[in-house]
Amino acid sequence: MKKIKITQVKSSIKRHNRQKKTLKALGLKGRHDSVIKPDNKATRGMVNAVSHLVKIEEV
């Protein structure tokens, strides 16, 4: 199964609560924090919601 590496590149300070909860659900705790998640529709949907705060790489 494909996996993607998600890295938070911008801070969640002064962001809407929904975006903060999405980052937390992805497992991101702060800037420059990275996680590896399976590449599926649920993960892609969460990434699209906070696409301006994260960077995505295929692993």
C-alpha cells in the first residue's frame, strides 16, 4: 500500500479550531513535525483541508 509523508511547514497559531483539530488528528504536533500515513481517501481529505499548512511527499 502506498504511503505519504506529511510535514507541517506553518504554525497552527491563529488558525480556525477545525484546522487545529485536523492537524492533531493527523498526528502533527508542531512546525517541522512529520508523520507517515497510508495514502487513502480519508487521509487525502484531511490533508486537503490543511494543504496551506503542510507539505506532502510520497514514500
